[in-house]
Amino acid sequence: MQRITPLLVLALLTLCPACRLIGKPKAVQVEPPQGTTLSGVAWRDSLVGSGEPARAGDQLTIEYVASLRDGTKVDATADRGLPFVFRLGMAPVRGWNEGLVGMRAGGRRRLEIPPELAYGSRGIPDLVPPDAGMVFEVE
């Protein structure tokens, strides 16, 4: 068996145009992560944050805008001037307990939550009709 010497490898890389691409970074456009949980909460990150992914039991501090699926704004933390703090797994909107798992600090995520994991058949009088799906833009 023949041995390939480092000098031979260098010569091949210099002479072969296709080989010159080896080791050079390629520009790749990466689609932001997205998914749907088993119960139907759809999510998409428009910005992936940094740090450890959120998991059940973590205390989260979020800013959000809540809307009906038709785009009607229902609520926003910015309107009150305070972020919302809660423990993941005990969220007031059940769909958050699934849809925010894996989100990283500094990220932005859109959640589309089915009615039964939002405000259900009761809704919120004068704000959210019964059996309404919700959209949350969360940071």
C-alpha cells in the first residue's frame, strides 16, 4: 500500500479546482426552527436566542403580544409596562407550557395555540370569544 505524503496532498489541493473549496465556509441560509407539539401548538422562532433552552420548572420572564387568529390584538405586556413572570409548567395559558419549551433567552417565538390550550370554551368576556385559537408573539 502506498503512503500519501503531506506534500502530495498539498499539490493535489493546489491543482484541483474542486479541491480548493474544501475547508472554505459556504454561505448557507438556515430556516429558523419550527414545529408543532403533539397537542397542536405550532411554533416558529424568528430569532433564536442564546443560553440554555427553557424547560419545565424554569422561571421565565417574557414580553408578549396576544392576538386572535384574525389578527385582533387582545393583550400585550408592553401596554402594562411590565414583563410577565411565571414558572414553565404552571403557565396561565396551557399552550405556553408546551410552546415555550426549548426557547432560549433573547429569542423571539410565535405560538399558534388551539382553543382548548388557550382560553377554552369560556374565553375571556369582552376580550376572547369562546373556543378561539390564539396567537402569541413572545420574546
